[in-house]
Amino acid sequence: EARLIAEREENERLERERIEQEKQQLLELKDRERREDELNELRHILDENHSAVTTWESECRNKAKWERYMRCDGSPDPAVQPEINSFISLWREDSETQIQQVMKNCALALQVRPA
């Protein structure tokens, strides 16, 4: 009889452990699903932000190009290497040494920088 009681208690303990293990597995499964949902939501947000940043950068570049075009000051576009080379060559070849013109050229040179 003691052996039967011990076996029954052992079976009950094993059953409780099995039920507890099933509960733990169910909780882990739910947690994994929740994390996957959060990860998908995060990916969606990151894609939206990347799109917004790309659009913003494009708009900024277009705006800078337009503002440069509207300025019409004759300064070279720093993004175009031949324009910069021509500007520097013409500046070096200019033998005019009037201080006012030199100051204007220096101010123009300072304006020629990438936006």
C-alpha cells in the first residue's frame, strides 16, 4: 500500500511537472509571437522613416540646386569639377591687383563650397 501511494504521488508529481512544462512552452510561444509582431512593426516604422529621410534628402538637394540657380552670381558649382578648375585657372591668370577686386574674388571663393 505504501508503494502504491508512493507511485501515485510520483505520477501526480510527474503530471504536475508536465502541465507546468506545457504552460511554460505556451508562454514562450506567446512571447515569441509577441516579439515577432513587435519586430515586424519596428521594420515597418524603419521603412517609413527611411522613405521619409530619402525624400527629405532629395528635396533638400533640389532646393539647394534651385537656390544656387536663382542666385545667378556667376560662381562655379562646387559639385562640377570642370567649373571649379576653370574658376581657379581664371583667377590665377588674372593679373589685376586692385585690392577691391581681390577682396571680391576672395569673398566669391569663400562662397564656392559644397552645400
